[in-house]
Amino acid sequence: MRAARVWFPHSCVLFRFQHYACLGPMNNQTPTFSAPARAIDDLASILAQFSGKRILCIGDVMEDRFIYGEVRRISPEAPVPVLRITRESRELGGAGNVVRNLVALGGQVAFAAVIGDDRAGREVTELLAAMPAVEPFLRVNRQRETTIKNRFFSLDGHHLLRADRETVHAISGPDEDDVFRTVAAQISHADIVILSDYAKGVFAGSLASRIIAAARNAGKPIIVDPKGGAYDRYRGASLITPNRAELEEAVSAPIQTEATLVLAAQKLRSDVDATAILVTRSGEGMTLVDGGVVTHLPAETREVTDVTGAGDTVVAVLALAMAAGASLIDAAHLANVAAGVVVGRHSTAVATTHDISAVLMRLDLLPAEAKFVDLPTALSRIAVWRREDHKVGFTNGCFDLLHPGHISLISQAKSACDRLIVGLNSDASVRRLKGLDRPVQSEAARATVMASLAHVDLVVIFGEDTPMALIEAIRPDVLVKGADYDRAKVVGGDLVEGYGGKILLAQLLPSYSTTATISALNSR
């Protein structure tokens, strides 16, 4: 049960809404690779653990107002549209939108912020009071103005104007001290801490560094959604999540290529002694710099309606996933999916676990597409498998008309390794090897069929007559060919055995071959 909501219109008052229900504890060369498709079941199991995780969030709260109306004429006073207002709504914005996302995903939230003694401050208070999963700690100061973002839209969704009211100077010393005392008392109950900086003054002083030090002493991870160029205040954070523009400002250098983005993220990580940096890149996805490993996560491909608040969703999902024990890469995968959900909606939308689960289910229906990759992507995924101590196997062929002999070969190959890669001859390569009337099926069709097999983890097309270049690049632990090959004549065999790998000659099923099948069809 929640206590009655109260408002203290004094000069500076720290207040909270008491919840009587029990709230549980809250190298020199860097490998770069694209993130592999994660096991859908693993990600879904992380999602299922979001409920009840306690997050401590501190930041710049604001009110987002959305004003909709009809535009039928241009003003006679100036060349601007006249908006006849028909509908208005309001939501928590800034750090408040992080809270909204945390609650929508099943989290329990302790939230600390500073507001003004004004109408917007009272409305922020009411919006927070309406969420039973939130325990707000709001510092009221008459000398500050609660930030308001007024967004004006036509009825068909066109964004016409944004008008802001805000205070951006640093909070006072007494404000900072009171907020810090409250936060310090809450840290031990939290699973993870979020600093949501919107450059409205909450973190302009030393509050961020004080909270990070206290959280580190308590052994709690800290995620920072940053703003501005003074990143030293975030020193020692577990994860910092700048977008591309914010990263440019942080390192005072332009970012024009993927390589310069990686270098900038690595520099920022080193400069502020952060554990990891996650750069959000809008339509290009995300880049995670975690220790000596850089991982690129491609964006979810969907129509973008409104990017407002997507960064808040990313931070919320990251926090809950990490609180649930997920690795940074798995947390980033879930955050990437959630971002794809909210950019397809209007206003400061939130993503729920149901939304994310629905996307994961859709992705799980397309496993073949995720397995059919080019060589650079394959090498990226192999790097992850090797870090996880998986044995990598490789076999190759034309696989023109799939028959039981092929299935037996693939099955034996998979039994000798943890992850199996199939090298598939291109159409041009098949024609050179088999004749101008081959292949019967295109390389895209053959790759799709092979990738649909449960035993196959990746399919890579090669255009040469032999897979030697693929074998040299992949360096498989197990090289698999049919038993009709002489071990000494297996392409790449000497290389694989030279670095300690093994050759497996799989037993063949008699009476099965694509050539024989085609001959039999032609004789009818």
C-alpha cells in the first residue's frame, strides 16, 4: 500500500512517497567483429528475469507535453501554420522516461531528481505517484524551473515545433548533498545504478563522481547515459552509452568512419577508466567496446517513426538485463531489439517484455537467414565461438540436390565439433567443376536449404575451385570430407594438421549422388 501523496512547497525540501510493500534488493590490437545472432532461448530467459529487479536511477527529470491539432491555413500575421489544438497528453521525460521504461519492463525503481516548485513539478510528482513500482525521492527548489518540452504535431503526425522551458545551471550545494545522502542510503538495496544526464544541472557539479564512488564501494554496477563534453565526472563507471554526436563531443574529434568511431570509443574508455562503452548509432545499430573486444550490432531493420526517447529505452533494458546476470553483449542485443521497437512508435514510447519477446520470436522464425553469411561475418562469429571454447568444424561441397548422403555427411561432421561451417561452391565454381548444365539450383537456393539444417551453424559461399582460402581464414579445428577422399589429398589437410587440427573422413551412404540422380531423371 502506498502512503498518501504529498507536496511540500518550501524553498528546498527532499521528499519521497513511502511504499509499505516490501521492495527487494535492488592489448594493443583490438579484434573487431559483427555480433552473431544470439540464441533466442538464452535471450528470452534473461528477459524472464527482469521482473522485480531493483534499479536506482538518478537524473534530470522533465515533463514531455504532446500537443496535437488541425492545420488548415497559414497565419495572416506570418508565414507559419495555424494549429487548432484538439488533443494534449503529457508523459515523464528525460530521466523520467528511463523510469517509465524500467517499470514497463517489470523493474522496481528508486528515483532521485530535482524539480521546481511549479505546475510542471507537481505534474511530474503526480505522474510518478501513479506508478506503484516507483519510489520517488524529489528535491524541490523554488529557484529552479522544472523542464518542460512542448511538442506540437499535426493530426497526421507531422512534427511542427518544439518549445522548451528549462533551468540548465548546476543544482545548489545543499541540493546535491541532500540528493547524494538519499542515493547513498538506497545503493545497498539496488541491483544496479543508472545516471541519466540530460545536462539540466543535476550532474553539473560533483554528484556523478560521488555516486559512482559510492556504488563502486558497494559493488554495484553503474550505467551512465551521458551528455556534454565533461566526461571525467563519469570516471569509473561500468558502462557509458553515448550516441555518435556525444562521442564526438567527448573526444573533441570528428567521427567519419567505423574505424574512427572505434578509436574514439576506445580512447573514451581509457580516459575515464570505464569498463565498457556502448555507442548508439541510430540506423546503424550499436558498437560495444568491452575490454579488448569491439562488437558491432546491426540495427533492427524497420521503418523509423520517431527516435524520441530510444536512448532511454536502451539504458533501461541494459540495466535490467545486467541486473539479471546477463553478459554485456547479451544485454546489448536485448537493448538493440527494444530500440527497434520504440523507434517504430510515436512520442516517448516504451518497450515491454512482451514487445521484445515478440521480436525474438520473429527472429527465431528466420534461422536460415541468420546462418547464411559472408566470410567477414563468419570470422566475427567464429571469434565469439572460440572465446567460448567451442570446437569449430568445416566441410564443403556443391550440395546441388540435397540427398541422404549429404545429410549423413553433415550429421557426422557435426558430431565431431560444436559449431559446423559449410563452405558452398558458387554457381560459377560449380559450372567449372560439373559442367555448364550445373548447378540445378542457384547458390542462393542451395545456401538456404543448407542453412535450414539444424546441424549447420553457418554457410559461406566461395567462388574458387577449392575451399583453400576459406580454410586458411577459418582455421577449423576439424576438417571433414567424405571417405572417398584420400587423406593426403584433402584440400587444406596439411594446413589443419600442421596447427594441431584433425581430419575426419566421414562414411558415405552407397548409391547416393547428385550426378546419378540427375542422370536417372534425364533417362525417364
